[in-house]
Amino acid sequence: MESRISPVVFALVYCIVYAVVLAFDWPLFNYYPQVGEFTWGWTPKLEGAGPAMTWYGLMATAGAVALLAALILRDKVVAAALRNWLWLFPLGAMLACVYFMRIFFRQLFI
């Protein structure tokens, strides 16, 4: 029985979308642990709530888009076309994330 969800498409789309979502700061939700509140979408910072945790929202956004793409696109077509290049997508996503977070690395080592 063939799977309905394409793991190859999910992984590829997740890598691409996560880098884009991180670059534009488009979390599905934010969580403020000091007050225990969730806010949906991008919202201005809550007053007196402390820093927001956006990473989980970024992952949820990328996961939702990747799941939708994995349900629509078939694994055989994508895997056959990109068979020897699949490793570039996670590597590119990691390099993009390091580039987008470069200011934090500078503060860490300076």
C-alpha cells in the first residue's frame, strides 16, 4: 500500500519554507512563558509579558505548509527529478539559518 504523505516532499518543502519563515519572521503563534499566553500570527509584543518564544510557531508554520505540499505532490516525481541533489536542501536551509542568525553568533563570540 502506497503512503499518502510523501516524506521526500515534506522534507524538501520544510527546509525551504523554514528558511523563508525565519527570514520574514512569520510564526503561526507566539508563546509568552512568563504570563502563559499564546498569540496567533505575528502580533506586537505584549506589554509586561517578557520575551516571546517564536521558534515553535516558526516550526509549526513550516510543518503545516510542508504537510500540505506532501499531501498534494507525489514522491516518485520529486524523488526521481532530484535524486542526486536531495542533500542540498537541508544544507542550504542550515546555511540560510546561520546567515539569518549571524547577529546572535557575533554577540556570542565578541
